[in-house]
Amino acid sequence: MSRLVLKFGGTSVADAERIERAAATIKSEVDAGNEVAVVVSAMGSTTDELVDLADALLPGQIDDGEYDIVVAAGEQISAGLVARALKNIGIPARSWLSWQLPIKGVGTPARARIESIETDGITQGFERGEVAVVPGYQVLLDDGRLSTMGRGGSDTSAVALAGALNADRCDIYTDVEGVFTTDPRLVAKARKLDRITYEEMLEMASQGAKVLQTRSVALAMKLGVPLHVRSSFTGAQGTLVSDEENGLEDELVSGIAYSRDEAKITLVQVADRPGVAAGIFGPLADADVNVDMIVQNVSEDGKFTDLTFTVGRDDADRAVKVVETALNDVKYDRVEADPKVAKISVIGVGMRSHAGVAHRMFQALADKAINIQIISTSEIKVSVLIAEEYTELALRTLHTTYGLDDV
């Protein structure tokens, strides 16, 4: 007998038929003798609709507490419907809202983090053969108010619950069959990975892969919770995300990730003196603008530099305004913004023990006349910034270069 947490995303509970399919999947695990807790997202596009409704009545305001009350309702509806569907097929079940367990959190409204989960009610239910159905995305703050965790927070809810229950595994049911070597919509020869390490999945998620939320992978790695990413619709085995094991380093590269959610900002002719970087990136941090890639080019006389960095595309206008207000403290000629860029990342734990990975990437892109604008690296990742129009060509080229094609 195993203890499992099953998480169903919005597409997996989008309507009554899919909820019944999810219930059948849960029943199969119960019939196999497993103890099961379930975490659910809101149905389909429900959260988007609730966000739009909340924004229509108080535009741009997400930290008043009432926003959370509105947008958290979608997960609550899903929890009740899934529990009803289970009862309808003879499986004892009950829903547990965040304040009933409770799931306690800290932080500000709409940006909360899970601090602790009381599981006595769930484990007592296990003894009665009962399935617990928990809405994801929401926590109870110290002041007694309900709060949410940001978009995609249900993945993190599921991992946290699995950790609190000492579950053997957390299965993430979604609309894809697992984690692929790259986006199969853009690269026809992409193939599903049977397994991937936490580190690789964390890099892929943070570099643009949409299968799992970055926070959920980081938490799974911290808690040692194995994740199984699988489809709600096929029943096939998906991709296991777990600790690095012997043999995985034989794979040089596991995947190619990309992100079009990038904007490049360049400060031209910045005075090259101590404190300039702090004078630029300090105000950006204060404005909650996340900076990713950074490159600095110094002029021949050493007096001036061009400073280039990337931010999320949605933050580009705000970032430009921030650096423009810093004009009095940081002298520069002009600021240029380019939102038509994409980040391509080659990822694999095998990079630790193999040389020449970056060179192969640069040469392959050069052979296709794709110019590299910025480069950043880590132990298991090489990322480059290129013009957005070359995204698909770069993905296909690198996928073939590193032998990832499904042939």
C-alpha cells in the first residue's frame, strides 16, 4: 500500500465529463489499496474569468484581501464537485477547505506561501477508507483571512501536502503526457522523457517550460517528494521527476527550453565607475522587477559601458520607467528596449562531466546564421538570447545537435 497525492489541473476538471474521468482515476488508486489525497485546480478558465471580474470592479488592486476571496472560489467548486463524483461511484470522500485543515500561510494577499499543513483530519479519514479532496492555490493567513499563492499555485499546494503526509509520490495530472525534450508543438521530433532530475526540471521550468510551476519543483526537491507528471486522458506512464541517480549523467542534454516572455533593455554609454550597477539594479529590485540575464560591454577607453539586461516582457515598460528615473544618479546616453527576443536554454546534468557543450550550441546556431545577443550559464544550463523570429529554427537545430530527436 502506498500513500499518494494526486493533483488535477484545470484542464483535467474542466467539465462534468472530465471530473468523472478524474474520479475514475482516483478510484483505480483506491482499488489498488492506496491511501489517496487529491488536490484540484479551478475548472478550465474559471480563474481567468474570476480575475477579470475582480479587476472590472476594482482595477489593478490585488492586495486588498477581497481579490483572494473571489479568485479562490474556483478551487473550492472543483473540490466539492470531485468529492461528489467520487461518492457517486462508491468511493467515500470529503472536501477539506484550507481553513478546515488548516493550511497556514505567510506573506501578502495574492502572493502567500505555505508555512504548515495540519493533516490529522486527512489521516483519520484514511483509516476510514476516505479520500480527501483539497482545493489548491489557497492558504489561511495569521489574521484569519483567506489568501492565494499566485497563478500555478496548486502544483505547490500538492507538493506541500505530499510532504506533510509523507506521501510516497505526488502525481501531477495535466493535459500533456509528461515532460518532453522540448515543446512538441514546435519540434515534431520532441520525445517524452521517462525520468528527469529535480535540478533539470527546475531549470526547464524556470527557463520557460510550462509543465510544472517552478516553486513546486523547488519544494519537491527540498522535501524529497518524487513527482510523476502524466496525462489525465491517456492513462500512460508519464515522466518521473526525482533525485539524480546513477546513469543519468550519461545523458549529455535532457531538454531544450525556451521563453518568449522576454524583453531586452540596454543602457547606452553608461559611465563606467563603481556603484553604477547598484544604482540601476537596486531601484529595479525595489520596484519588484525581476532581472534575468545581464551583460556589460566596456569601451576601449574604459570610461563608458553599455549595460544590457533582460526582464519579463510584461515588466519592460515599468523597467524602462525605473531606469529613466535613475538618470540623476546614473549617467547614460539613452535607454533602448527590445521586446522581440527569445531565450533558448540547453539543460542537462551531464554538463557537469562533459566539456564542449556550450561550443556545440554556439556553433550550431552560427551555422544557421542565428546571432547570439546575451549568454548566461550555470552548472547544468547554457542560455542564449536571440531574435524572437529564430525561436523555432533554434529549437529544431539544437534538438538535433544534441541527439534528442525521436527517430
